[in-house]
Amino acid sequence: MTLAGSFVLATIVGAAVLLRPKPVAREQLPASSTIPPAARQVVRSKMARHQAQMQALVSRVVLLDDDGVARVAGEIFDEPALARPIAGDELNGLMPERFFVLQDELRARARKLVIASGRHDRDAIADEFAGLAKGCVSCHQTFVGGPLAPIGETQPGP
């Protein structure tokens, strides 16, 4: 009886291991189809820092840590921005104008998030964080060359 029970248990565990769902989440964006490799390299380290900041911000917002929200949003606001291209600026000139518009919007949302957290206004924190995250999605769509909606509008569903 013990041997049969052990065999059944081992079979169930083995089947569960073999049949478990495969992870489908991506850990990074697919390569851009519209932005040249040189321009992608320019933003790579910036985006690595931004990823860590956004993960920390999500945690601070969800845990209702107003001081933490202000600190991380302040870091995002203070992050050096990529300058819009000027005549002869080959590298930044490879970035689409939409990137710079969304970068400005990110900084504005981060500033509003700092202000809202200073007032302990949880509704405003939620709204500004949602807008900031929406801007991230729009920027990622710009970066990989996906379908774009005008700034401030939602993307059409599939």
C-alpha cells in the first residue's frame, strides 16, 4: 500500500512538473523596427535605470508610502533627459519626436506625483501614477514601432 501510494504521488508530481504552464512574459522589449541600433544603444542604460525606478515606484504606490513615492518620483524627474536634436546632432536625431514629447510628459507626471504625495492625496497619486505608466507604454510602442495613438488617447483594442 505504501509503495503504491508513493508511486501515485510521484506520478502526480512528475506530471505537474512536466505539464506546468510555460512562462510567457517577456523580460525586455523586442528589438525596434524603426529606431536604428545606434539610437537604441543611447537609451539602453537610461531605460535600465528607469526600469528599476518604475519597479520601486509601483511598490511605493501600492504600499501607500507617500515619502517613498515622492523620493522615487523625484529621481525620475531628476533623471537627465535626452536633448532634442539640434543641427548636426546625428545620434539624438535618430530618435522620433514622439520620444521627446513622451519624455517631457514623463517628467511632468513625475513632478505632479511628488506634489500629490506631499499632500498625501492618494487619489491624485493613483491618477498621476496611472498617467505616468500609460506614458511608459506609449513610449515603448514608439520604441518598438508598434501602432500609435495620439498622445492622451488610448490605443485601440485588438
